Amino acid sequence: MKLKSLGWLLILLLAWLVAFVATVMAWAGGAAWALALLGVVWGAFFLAESRRWVPVRDVAWAAGAGYGFGVIRWFDMPSEAASGMQRWLLMGACALCLAFFVLIAPALLGWIAERFRPQAEPELPTEKPPSPEMWRRWNPKD
């Protein structure tokens, strides 16, 4: 992911926020809405990865991270009512969920997209740098 400017960072943050709010609304609507939103987010990431659209892939990755935070918000329970061990288990579950949506799922989708991706166009041939013998011939001494 290349962050070239503050504007690009704001676009990624906006994608994260929109996905987070959409995920919270989708979970309130039901599991079918949440799974449909997940399909849209991962589908956009897969398409962008297979077509080598780097900016769209980055925005879809940020949306996937927002979806992960929305899932964490969905299974969050009041921590005041939980014991110490339950709090630690909940934090561990949140960390695993976030690691899945931010690291593991995009890596798996990228690996699958790499399998279906057409071969890259070969680079243009370039000249070899001149050898010392060529420099001697080209450079007459005065």
C-alpha cells in the first residue's frame, strides 16, 4: 500500500469508516445482509487484485478492515459485567478477528487471485551497459 499524500490517507480512512458503519447497520439487519456486504467487500478486493488495480485494492483492503472492526463491535459485550479472564478472552477474540480480516483473508484472496491472473506482459528489452573495451573504442584520446 502506497500512501502518497494526506488525501489518499483520508480516502482510506473514509473507506474504513463507511465499511464500519455499513457493517454495523448490516448486522442490525441480519446475518444475510452482513454476509452480502462481506461478499461485496471481498469481491471488490479479489477483482482489484486479479486485475492489478492497486488503488481499488487498497480501498477494498481498508473496507475489509472496517468490516473487521464492525464484526468486533457486533460481538462486543459489556466488559463491566465480565470477569478478568472473560475480558482477556474477549480481547484475544477481537485480536484474532482483526488479524483475520486485516491480514489473513486479504492474503488468501491475493493468493487465489494470483492463480487466476493472466501472465504479465514482458518488459521491453534493454541494452547492456557498455564494456570497458567498448568505452575504449568509443572514447578517442586527445
